[in-house]
Amino acid sequence: MRRTPVWIFLACLCTPSFALYPGEIYREDLRIQPLRDGRVSTTFSFVTVLEGAVPRNPMALGQVDESQHYALFPLTLGQILREHAITELHLTLNAGRWNYDNWGHPHEAGVGTGAELWAWMGASEITTVDERWSGLRNALSGLFCASLGSLDSRRTLSPTVAFPLSGSTPTFAPHELRHASLPSENVCTENLTPFLKLLPCKSHAGLASLLNPQKVFDADWHGMGIHVIWKEDTGVELKLTLQAVFNPVRTSTGKRRDWNLQLLFDRSIERSCPVASSSSITVILPEEKDYQIIPEYPAHVDGLAIYDLSSSSNFTIPSNIAMSWPSEHSFQYPLPPLTPVTPISVKRTIHGTTQTRGILSVSVTNNSPQEISAGYLEMVPALLTLWMHTLKVEINSQIRSDLLSGLKYHPPSPQSNDRLSPLDVASCPHNSTKDHARNFHRGQQSFSEIHRTSTRCDERLGSTRGRVFPAPSIVSRYPSEL
């Protein structure tokens, strides 16, 4: 009789662990894509779903909240969402510049340099949206060890056209958007550590065991994201993402683009995450056929090699997926000119010979065979004044003002928020480049304002680089695949 509890405990261990947490689902996925310039793009995705859950009604903030019992969903983040009645949340921390022309669109949007935070919250008479936005910034700053507290009212905007709700819209109150970015924020190990603590298996099992900070932060580009959305038919969904672009040609001795998991991360998957309902590695196969992939992929769907790593699969653990090009002695970089991977390319440059005056130029290139209509949104620092009467739109050195419509501009003020630069719906003919140019004047910046751009990773960097421009946003209008 005394051995009965032991056998019951062993039986529970043999049962799939994800079945022990009703109402919560966790799944993970890794996508690997070889790029044409010899680099390798990797995207980790960790999704936790609270089935049937709804955001907190902001009208009930003055009342005691109902008890929240999480098994897989991270409690620390869940408490922040409930405390400030957040309907939708997006936070990204990136380092480097994403090369759209050679790498294409990222698997996860939001690849602007630095920190970017935006959230949708319901209006309430008890606590205003701005008060909850301030509390949210400070709470996330402490949770992820980032300088999100610097995203004050001077950097906060509400560009609803560029950042609409990704999920469903609750009907209990009208919703408002708050968006802010800090392009000078650095990403380092102290951001990755709390990120991993939000996962059910941490970095001890599953795909997260591959995340070696020394390898991830040595990549040519890396970034992480935290996305919380509410879907009426599903519940509250938390999606943690980590993307990195590695360069095996740079790190290999033979200048080859061959890669494997051990080479990229210097780690292997020893065991699967027992609470994951699904765990898989997807390799996007290149168009050329002279490659070799090991082990042979068990599933092949539309140019994808899919490996199932869940506890119920027959895939061998540990695994070390590898891809090589046996016929290549060394990788030969494609010679220019190269056709951009994306249908539209945008470049922003500053021209001038002084520190106070110059020209801000934005070039939009339509690489597709059809006309494209897109909106361009940009936030400029308060100390920068754009002279809109100098705006010129040219194609092949010919002025084309007819290609610009819906122009809006909110001038900046040093005592108030950073403002939106033009939000315009611009048409660009096929296979052409359109140039926007306008003069600007840069005001003086006090030393205390410069120091506010510093971060914990490198406090001296902010005092020397000054104010950095946030990444602009492109709002596609046509075609839909933009």
C-alpha cells in the first residue's frame, strides 16, 4: 500500500506534461533560412496561450482583481498586464541594421534599431491611459533590465494608422494607442536573461537551450520581441520571439557558408521541453539544388524541411541539423548589381556641412513591375525642425508633386512631445526611384538631455552619440504582400 503513491507519480511522469495544464497551451518553433549573401537567418518563436482569458476591464481598476493562477504563462508579465489593464502589448529590442534588400522581410516584424514599445489600452475614468502607460514603461523596464523609463511623454505618440490592433477589440471601452521608441538602446545579456525566465522550461530544455548569449550577440543582427494580443475566439496569446542573422562565412576558416546547430549556437538540444504541445525546427530550403541537409528531413512541404522535436515524436535527441554545399570550395559573394528581395526599398540619409542645418532625404525605390502606393510615417526629435515649404519630390530629376497626397505634419516643440513628420500616401511608379528632400534645422541640446540616451550596457555611449533618429514606418496600401 505504501508503494501506491510512487507508482502514481511515475505514471504522471509518463503522461504528456502539457495535458496536466488545462486552459494553457505552449508551443515553440525555430525557423532557419539560408540567405543569398551566405548568412543564415534564425527565428525562435515561443507561444503561450491562455484559452478563454480576456483583458482586464479598465473600468474595474478600482476593484480587487480576480485571482490569476498560471502554470505556463509567466506570472511576472501577467501581473503587469492585469495591473495596467493592457489589451495589446508589443516590445522589441534590436541591435544592428536589418538588410531588407538582401534578407527580405523578417519573419517577425519590428526590426528597428533599439527599443520600441507600443500598447493598446482601454480608456477609464479611474486611471487615465497616460498614467497606466507610465506605470507600464517602468514595470517593463525593471522586468527586462532596459531603459524603457526614458520613453517619457516627449517620445510618446499615438500613430494609430501605422500600428493598428493585431487582435480583437474588446467592447468594454474605447481604446487608445501609446507608442514610443528609443533607438540608442543597446541589447545585451541582461535583457536575454529575464527573457528566458518567461519560458516554461527556461533554457534547460527545448529550443531555448540553443540560445547561447555569446553566439547570439556575436551575430550580424539580433533582436528579441514580446507580443501580447487578445483573440476573441482563442484568448490571450503571448508570443516571445528572438531573431538572429549569423555569418558562417566570417567565422569559418575555409570561408564556407556551411552551417549546423552546433556551429551557430555552440550548443545542442539535449532534451525536448516536456510541457510543449508542439516543438519543431523548420528549415527553408534554398532554390539551388546543390545543397545537402543532414539528417534527411522527415517532412517536406512547399520547400520546407520540418523536424518534429516534441516528446511524442521519434526524432532523435540530441539533434544537430546541418546544411552544406559539397561542391563549393569557398563561398562566392553575388556580384552587384543585385535585384532587391523586397518589392520596395527605402533609404534615408542626411546631407549637410554644418551641425545645425542640412537636408533630410528619403529615397523610395519600387522594385516591382506595378505601381505601389504606401504611407510613410516618421517621428523626429523635438530639437529638429523640418521646413516643409522646402519639400521636393523628384523622379529622375523631374519634380513630381502629384505623387504626394494626404500630407500631415505636427511641428515639434522642445517643451512638448516629439512630433510626427509627414504622414503621406505616396505613389511610386514601377521600376523607379522617388526622392523626398526637405531642409531641417537642428537646435541645441543640453548635456542632461544627451545623457538621457545612455543605457546600462554602455553608459558612456549615450553621452557621445547624441540623439538618434527612430526607425520610420512604411504603411502598405497596395499591393497586399508589402
